[in-house]
Amino acid sequence: MNVFEATRSSGLGAGLALFLALGISPAVAAAVERQNRDDQCVLENDSFGTEATAADYARMIERELGVPPVVDCGASVELPIYVHGARSIGNPGLHGCDNPSLQVGDCMSGSGLQRYEGRAADGTPLPHVVWVSFCRHDGRDTDQYDVPNSVQLIGYNTETGATAFFESGDNTKWTYVDPTTNRLLGVLPGLDDPEAFNEAYRTPGTVQCVMCHQADPFIHNPFIDAAKLESDPDEPVVPRITGSEVPYYVIGGSDWDMRTIRIEGNGCLRCHRIGMKTLEEFMGDGWHPDRYMPPRDPGSLSDDFQELLDCWIAGPESTPGCVWVIPPAGSCDGRVVGDDYPHKASFNRPRRP
């Protein structure tokens, strides 16, 4: 029995006296205690709240995120669409614009983003909480695609990493498209009307939002980042989250696959995590990191990126120096996970031919 097994078998956490009695150095003792804590670190996150009603879920997340904002699509910042540098209104067709959405190359104008500071139910500001709404004008009604308009909400606690996702896939009762501007407009119900809130929104259920929101709660690409804060024209509405060790977990989604890959010293991971499945989706729509990243010297990290691709395709299990990691979450440390990780999902692997 090794030292880790011996100390674990003694209970929830061996005390310092036991460590000293076993002749274990304080440094090793600290490492053992940390490993024990990591193994036993269970978030108050196992109620599967993503399967609850939207109003019940909103009450569940209140301690970490306050109350969801009331979404007014008309007050949001429009996502501008450009065709050959000129602002476009309407739908120039898939991949028909300079900054297509990296989900099937959509170029429909009229979507809007809004950022909100968190607030408690009594109105107290929660500056460490940020919410983002997305009034997505997807309304394409063609033989190939029939995609309804939708409204999404994401809440994020920057201190603990607690995150919540809401989706309004059937919002026609509250939204409409302005025929002149092509904007998706309308005001969705708030939590003060729980019945309407439940009708307007749903929680993810069995769909893991981290299929796309892998690295952190917010996605950035030229389509999304075209919407800028009115108070700062250089700052996207969607917050930038930097750091490879920023906390991130989904309230009520304790069985979601939170893994990303890491290679020590890889330049692409110096500033942030990378969700390779999300990146695979973007590359499938014609976006390549070497043309955009890093921002001040695109393409300079092409070897580092290839290293990540090689690991993603072969798998960390077959790539020396490459490991699966999960992010910090609440009081739980981020850490390396192996084959015994209990929440593996089929989406989190490369699309092989």
C-alpha cells in the first residue's frame, strides 16, 4: 500500500499527527491532503437542476447568480453583418457575408446581444456576476433549413465559476421581426411571472451546453464579437475570460463532461483553455486559428496548435505529455483526470472519418 492509499484508508483526511507518526514530510502530507480533498470535493450540484422547470432552476441558481434579467431584444446591441465591407440587412445566404456565424455559416442580420450586471432578488448589485442574453434571429425558412428564432441566457459567477444556461426555443408569443430593420424584437417574461417564465424558457435537459461552451461559458468568434459595448467600442458585448485556470461549472449539470486537453508549455494554452470540439466546429465552417490567433501575431503559434490537434485526434491517452483536465469549480481545484473520469460524453472526441 502506497502513502496515498494508506492515508485515504484512514478516513476523510488524515491529520497532521498521523502524517508525522508515519514519518511523512509536511510537503508530502500537504500533497496527500490536497489529493484527498480533490477526490472528495463534491459540489452542491447533484440535484440535476437542468431537468427542472425554468422557474425552479432559477430559484436553484439564485444563491450563486441572483435572478435572471428580463430580456428586451430591442434594447440589445445588434450583431452587424457585412458583405464586402458594407453593412448588410437581411439574409445574403450561408457563408455569403464577411463574418458568418460559425454554426452552418449563417449570415442573417437582426440578432442582438446584451450584457447585464448580476443582481439579487432584492435588487442588490452582484458585480461578480455577469449575464449575457442572445436574441438570435435565425429565422430561415427554406427547403434546406427551417431554423426558428431563439433567445438564450447565460449567467456566470466570476469568483466561483457557477454557470447557468436558459434557452427560449419557442418565443413567438413575445418576439417578432421588424420588417424594415430585420431586427428580432420583443420583451420576454421575467421570473416575477413564473408561469410565463416557464412557458418562455426551458433548461437544457439532456443537452449538454458544454458541447459548444467547453472552455468557459462564453464563445468568441468574428460573428459574435462584431457586437461591441456602447460604452466601449473596442470591447465585445460578450465578456472575455482569460486564464487557463479560471473556474467553471454548470449548476445542476454535475454529470456534464467538463474536460479539455492540456499540454504543459503549449503556447496556445498560455492565455485560456481551448475546447477542441468547439474548435472543430469552427474549422468545419472555414475558420482557422492560424489566420486569427494569437491576435497580435496570427500564425506564430502554428506548431503549438498542431501539437494540440495531434493530441485531440490521437487522444491524450495515446499522446505523451498531453492530459485531460477539468477546471476549478467553487471550492474544488482544477485537476488532471484519467480513464476513470465518470462523466465522459460521446461529443468530446474528434470527428473521425
